[in-house]
Amino acid sequence: MDWGLFTIQMLNGVQLGVLLFLLAAGLTLVFGIMDFVNLAHGSLYMMGAYFCATLVQLTDSFVLGVILALPLTALLGWLVELIVVRALYTHDHLDHVLATFGLILCFDTAVDFIWGPTGMAIPLPEILDSHIDLMGGHTFPVFRILIICTGLAVAGFLYVMVAHTRIGMLIRAGASNRTMVMALGVDIGKLFALVFAVGAALAGLAGMLIAPITEASIGMGNEIIIVAFVVIIIGGIGSIKGAFVAAMLVGLIDTMGRSFLDQLLKIFMSSESAETSAPALSAMAIYILMAMVLAFRPQGLFPPKVR
Amino acid sequence: MIKKITALAAMGAFLAAPAMAADKVKIGFVTTITTPAGVIGQDMVDAVNLAMEDIGGKMAGLDVELIIEDDGFKPPVGKQKVDKLVKKDKVDFIGGFIWSHVLLAAKKPALDSGTFLISSNAGPSQLAGKQCDKNFFSTSWQNDQTPMAMGEVLNQNGVKSVYVMAPNYAAGKNMIAGVERTFKGKIAGRDLTKWGKDAQLDFSAELAKAKASGAEALWVFYPGKAGGALIKQYEQAGLRDTMPLYTVFTVDSIALPKLQAGNLQGVLGSRNTQHWGPDLDNPQNKKFVAGFKKKYGHYPSFYAAQSYDTIFLIKSAVEAVNGDLSNKDGIRAAMKKADFPSTRGKFSYGNNHFPIQNFYLREVVADADGVWTTKIVSTVLENHQDPYAADCKM
């Protein structure tokens, strides 16, 4: 066993995990507190990436691009809540799915219209574009360390906000019993708009962080949103803590599967079939985990306390 | 009841009428227009439209009708579209196909009905070997050939061990088989990654494995947007200093503008193999590249060059039979001669209807205007035929 490689792959798994957490945090709050299924959460992730790509090209600075794109994505989230989502709270889940699926199509077409179909690269400053040397001749990209740090900082910030502030108390209360919060005279409409906008900004941040690695492209959110739903189901809907733990689990399982599963399979099958089936199996692993959680603990690992 | 019968009879007469005389050449073209891979399809459609303009919309005096269909990057959708082109539109030729797995799924309805099927890109080993068909032609290459040329380049550069990465689908496996066929050194490791509409774009785990394998070089096949992503991550992981990158179908004129916009200098000077290049010196290619750049404002990709060739191949066959589209044997014999101006220059068809052609080593350079493009360095394989031709009983 090459422990250096193992460490690198752990870091890669954590990096994927924090990225999923950024996406899942908003999703789980919106689902848990407002009981609203938002398929278009992935579109906000995409819009964050495109806003950032455009601003980076205009300002020539990645940091400035992110700082400016964050409030822009939050504003977009707030507008989406105001124009589309607000009218749907009283409807059932099927209507949510239909409406937000429509939103996905609108956003994808809008991006095609404004930015074209080719996608956009985000150039990084030299210091972020390099790598650091670890023990045993291994290297790790600086930018991925930045992703991990940003994700952990956001997790810490959300923890403090949810556990130790008045807004957080209301959010927790909303996740547990919405009707009671309303009955106590809290302006639930404002709270919902705030949560939706913050969720949008977090999703946008995830998009801004992944785009320099892959690129901003149409439909980039539609693939990852499925995984984000898996994360919130495993973690327990409405729970930030659950989202964090589940995102880490999913990130690590996915990365470790991609890294070591083919070697494991080679022990008992031919190397060609091991190489072909390993990517398929590792792509399935997170869904198997979800199925197991649903079978043995359908409320998720850390469900918010209800009643 | 009587009403129904008359209606049916009328419908029958209506359907039968247009089949009487071939007053135009109908060409179906199936490619990927939606999904992020639609960028490739757009380049192909642009080239086909340019070719239609260059031939004045006519072949042997007949009007040409072009029907473009989107396969959505999905094999079953590709098959439905070919079904529709054959049964509803009754086309004479079907061209296009970026993806090997889509072509393999979609070929049956076309070939069963005797419609000519021309791959403008995909070159799966099955169609070159045991499943070759008299009505199937390629204006591209067989999947193994380009990586075989790259294997030779690796040998020439004295590379002793290489780590290979490709997407997990028909062409990815062919490409790996191709490079292993000619490369004499050791394959230090192999990775096949998830492909399709939700393809994997983050290669952190795979690149870490490649680095840990201690291989002297990294070889990859990543067409479309995955290519740009991979090169960026290769740079960020600092592999450039220790593991030179060799690619096929990854660095092309679709990826290069984005890499240039992102200022990824590392790709300059990187080398890849191909049967064609925008600087290849022949009159048809000069006309094509200049026309394409004038109309669309950027370099054409190899996908575009092959699509342009597809229209000229069809034209040469339609003219050889003087527009008599019912003369299938005549059309087939004419296509087999490859007697048309190709962007790659003169080539011939093998028994399996795949081109026997040269493969070149290309280097990424900035052109006179500072635009990143490729320049042909040398010829790696001359008049090369794919290794599956022997399995084709034709």
C-alpha cells in the first residue's frame, strides 16, 4: 500500500466532499424548511460559474470575480424565489418538480443565448495554478487546497450561524415545525427568501470553485444535482450537519472507488474486465449507500428533531 | 368503413407519388447538437453547410436536401433518428456520427434498408472488421489508427513506460488498444472513466494514480470539453515537469480557443497525431480552411474536415451515376474509388471501406496572428491501413 498516494486520494475525496457540501447545504435547507423540491438548484451552481467566468475576464482577477459574483448569484436566487418559487409553496411536490424542471430549461437556454454553447474557462492567478510538494514525491494542486479550506470555512460559518444565532434558531425551528414558527409571529416569507438566497450563493460558490478545474458549461449543474440529492437524503433532509457528514462520505467513497476499486477487483477477475467494471461500480457505490440508508434509517443519518 | 378505405387508398397514393422520380438527393446527417458535446456537432454542421454552399446546393444537376438530426449523445436516440431518416424521409445517404457507441447502435436500420451510411468521425473496430458492410463508408479513420501513430511517436522519443487514460466507451477502448498495439514499452497503468451525458470531468484521483505509477509519460484520449478540463488539471497537478503529455483527439481547434482564453500556455508545444491538419498543403484543404475561417471566424476542427469530405464523397458518387440514385451498385463502386478532392489529399479505400491514409505528428503553435493552432511536424505512418481490415470478408 502506497500511503502517500492514499493521503492524496483522501485529500481529493475531501475536496469533492466539500464541493458537494456547498451544493447540498442550500438544497437541504430549502427542502427541509420550506418543504420545497428545487431541481433548479444546479442551475444556480451553473449561473455562479458563468457570472464568475465573465467577471474574471472583465476584472482580470479571480478573487475579485468570486467576490463580485457571490452577491450576484444571491440576488438571482432571491429573484427566483420572489418570481417563481414563492407562488408554489402551497402546491405539492410534483408541481415543484415540474416548475423547477422548467426553470432548468430556461436557465440552460438563457446561458446558450448569452454565452454561447462552447463553455468558458476561468484562468487562475499563478499562485493558485501551481502545486505543492508533499512527502514521497507526491504533489497536490494549490487550488484544490483552497477549495477544501473555503468549504471548511463555510461549514464552520454555517455551524455558528445555525447553532448560535437568532436567524439560525428560526431556521432550525422552521425545519422542525413551520406552522408553529408562523403562529409565533415570525415573518416566514422573509426567512424563506433569505434562506433561498443564501442557498443560491453557496451553490454559486461551488460552481465558481469547480469551473477553474473543469469549466463553466451548459448543464453542468444537472449532473451534480442528482448527487446533491443523494447527499441530503443520506444526511437527513433539513440538517446541515447531516449534509456535511454525508457529503464527506459520498466524496470519499466516490474518489476511493475510482482510485482503488480496479486493483481490488483484479484480485478475483481478469484485468480487462476489472478496468471496465471498476468505473461503473464506483459510480454506483454512492447509490448503494443511499439505498442502504433508506432501508435501515429512512429519515437519514442526522435528521432534524421534529415536534 | 368505406370512408376509411378511401382515405387509406388516398393516403397510399399520396405516399407512393414522391417515390416515382428522384428529383433531388436527400442526405440525412446525424450528430450531437445538444449537450455540451454539441460544440463538436455544430462544427460538423457548419462544415456541411459550407460544403453545400461550395457545391451550389447541387449534385449532378439535382437539388440536394439536407436533413440534420440530433442524437443527444445517446445511442437509442441516434437509432431513432436513423430510423426516422430511413422510413419517413427516405434519404439516400446518411452521414455524421461523432460517437462510436452511437454509430454501433444506429447503423442497423440504415444498413438493413440498403441506405448508404457514411461515418464522418466514429470508427469503431466492429465496423472495420467482422461487421463491415458493403454500404458503409468512412471519411475519417478507424479508432485504433491515430493512437497507433502515437505509439510510434512514443517509441521514437524513447519513452519506456506510459500511463494511459480514456473514457469508458467503445472508442476509448479502441484507442487504448491502438496505442498498446505499437508502443513497445511498458503500460504502467490504465484508467477508464465514466462517459456519456454525465461524463466525469474531474480527474484528480486518476492523475494522482498516474503520478504514483512512476510512468515516464501520460497518454490520453479525451474528445470535447473533457480534453480542456484534463489539460488544465494536468497543469495544476504539476505533472508537466515530470510526465510529458501525449494526446489523440484531445487538443483540437475546439479545445484550443478555450485553452488560449484561459491562457494555459502549457499546451503550446504539446504533440498529437492526426490524419489531417489545417495547414496540410493541398488545394481542397486550402479552400476549405480559408472558406471556413472566413464564414465562421475560427479554425475548423478535424470533425469539420471529415464532414466536409462526406459531402464531396457523396457528390462524386452521385455524379458518377449521372444522378440515377436507383443505381446503388454504381454509387457504391464510385464511392469505393474515393475519386473526390479530400481535405487530407489523395487516399484510397481498403476492402472494409475505411481510408488507407497517412498519419502525421502535429505540434501546437501560435499562428501568424497569434491564434493557437496545430502545425504538422512529420509523417508518422504512410498509407496506413487499420488492423481489422483482415477480419472483413469483403
